Amino acid sequence: DNVKEVNLDANLLNMLSKMGGEKDTSFKSVVSGLKLIRVNSFGVNASNENEVKDVIASVDKSLMSKNWERIVKVKENGEYTNVYVLPSNDYENFLGLCVTSIDAKKKKDKEGAEATFVNIVGNINMSQLGKLGDKFNFPSMNKMMKEKKDKEKSENK
């Protein structure tokens, strides 16, 4: 129940990059280096919660064994979120971004928990990543970018 899925390959991303016309060059520059965006989000309940946690543990083990770096790990108040990146050789950009998340806070509100998996493949410029989250409304990515901005603001005070 409550399944949301987005699958955009390089051809579709190229088409979408043209939607903004000549004026929206920032979005075009973000999307132009991407090969794939995949987002899967679905409801978590008592019957599948352990299975979802096992999948997240398996993804963690697999990515870590393939030289991905886990840059965020959150486990608090019913929320489990991991963010991984595959840096380029020069550490200027990322070649991949993966987010795994279970938000069980909604469970307490009787809405049910939600699991989200985001996988982005291609040349990713982190300074422009927030624009991608805004354009496609990726909840986990939007939250991650907001937390990053809030942290930067508090450090600059």
C-alpha cells in the first residue's frame, strides 16, 4: 500500500532538462550529467518492517564494500536514515548518491511508517543538488539539504 515510484533514465532526464527552456539553465546543468534517478517509497507496517530493515542493512553492506562513503547516519525517534555518496577520483563531484530512510514517526500518528529509497547515478554537483530535490519533491533529499543549510547557518553565527 501507499507505493510511490519514480524512474527516470538518461533519455527522460535529457527531455526533462529541456522543459525549463533556455531560461532555466541551472536545472539543465544539474540534470545533464545524470544517468538515472530512481525513487521508491512505500508504506511500512508490522508485517514488513523487519524485511525493510533487512533490505536497508543489505544495501548498507553492499555500498560500503564498493567504496561508497556513508556521510549521514540517523537513528533516533523512529527515524532511520542513511546517505551514501560515491565520490569522483578528484573529490570534486559525486558519481552516485543513495538515500535509505524509514520514518516511523508517522506510525505513532496512526498514518503508518514510510520507507524511501533514492538512487541517483551520474555526475552530481552537490552545490546544485538541492534544486533537484525541489524540482522532483524528493522528501529525504529535501530534508537532508535543509539540515545541511541549517547546520551551515548555525556554524556561521
